[in-house]
Amino acid sequence: PFFVAISANGMAVGLILWLHRTPSFLLMGMSLVCMLLSTFSWWRDLIREGDIGFHTRFVIKSFRDGVALFILSEVMFFFTFFWTFFHNALSPSCELGMRWPPPGIRTPNPSSTSLFETGLLISSGLFVTQAHKSMRLKDYDVGPFIGLVVTIVCGTVFFLVQLREYYWNSYTIADSVYGSVFYLLTGFHGMHVVVGTIWLMVSSVRLWRGEFSSQRHFGFEACIWYWHFVDVVWVALWCLVYVWFGGWLYMWWFKMWDGDVYTFKYPDAKPS
């Protein structure tokens, strides 16, 4: 923990220096290497302790509480960005032209690439749940492996498709507050997808080595919690950022009422 804290502090200082255009690649590199070595050694010791039998019910409960609090902190992390998004979308300022999306921003179509990404993550959530169910039924050969492999493929394809979407977008992170919040939300979510995919790969290796059983597989269960959190965040992000406040829902409503979105027409009504 001491080396992890020191390396995390070094990476934070290196990031601040980079933002101030005085990067220290030596500090960032040393901090990153120290972080990777420390976390690898830490997790290796935890796995060894579990194999020996040191993980009692009380220890497993502390692990559950820790993972739950970690996911809660991630929820609050994304909540801050959604708060920023709603603050600007619900009441656009004069600098934004009193409109949302701001003038000049061509938002991505929610029924195109993003809909495909939504389908990928929802499908991956179903497959990883099936893998967990197979493991609880003591199927250690086929069911969990198929579910994990398909989920890993879905996560990898999601990340690659997201990079392709970034490449073809007509705006950048510097284009208005919409571009800033959009890339922060989707970018950090993409980073969480990468972390979840790596976690799934580690779980599949541990499953192949026979380190899980139907009664002792909390590492895999925690990975499933994290992946479902990633799924839920993306579904909320797609519904709010792409569909609702991306302007497409309003366009559909505008065309439905033939441009008169504030007055409903009653053909059979007669003047009093």
C-alpha cells in the first residue's frame, strides 16, 4: 500500500505537470512501473492466500464491502459528469446560443454506431451472467469459457468501434462544452471497458488454471459486478447523451407535429 500510494501521487503530479506543458516523462514512467509492480505483487499475494485457505467468510465479506464501495465511488465519479451535462443541457447559457446542442455541433446518430455499441454491451452482460450461472452449476469446462470469451470479444469490439466513432466525429473535445462533456463521459467509460476486459481476461486465465469453484469464485463475481456497472452506465449514457439531449428526440417530436411542437391541432374543434 505504501508504494501504491507513492506511485499514485507521482502519477498525479506528472499529470499536472503535463497539463501545464512541463511534462516529466521520467516521473510518470517510474510511477507507472512502480504502480504496476506493486499491484501485481499485491494481487498475486491475495490469490496465493486464497489458494492456501486464509480467506475466511469474514475476509470475503470485507472484499465484498470493498468492491461495493469501489463501484459506488465510480458511480459518483460518473455522476459528476452527468451533473455537468444536465447543468448545460437543461439551461443553455448565452455563450451556447441558448440552444442545446450548441450551434455548429452535429451530434452523432443514436441509431447508428452507438446503437451497435449498446447491443454489444447488453449482449456481453447476458453472456457473462450465463458464465456465472454455469460456474455455480459446477460446469468448469464449457459454459464459463464460452461466456467469458464472448464477453471479452464484445468488450474489445466495443472499444475499437468507439475509436472509429471518435475518428469520424465532426467535433473535438475543444468544441464547446458539448464536446468536452461528451468526450469525458464516453472516454472515461471506454477506459472502464478496457479495465473490465482485462479483468475478464485475468478471470479466464484463473478459470483455466482451476482456481475457481462453485463456492469460491469471488474474484470472478466481483468482475461481473464491475462489468454490469459498465453496462448500466453506457445504457444511461446512450439514452441521455445520444438520444434525448443529442437533439434527435426533439427532431423526431418536431417532425411528428409538423413543426408545431407547442400547439396541438384538433381538426374537429370549432371556435366557441
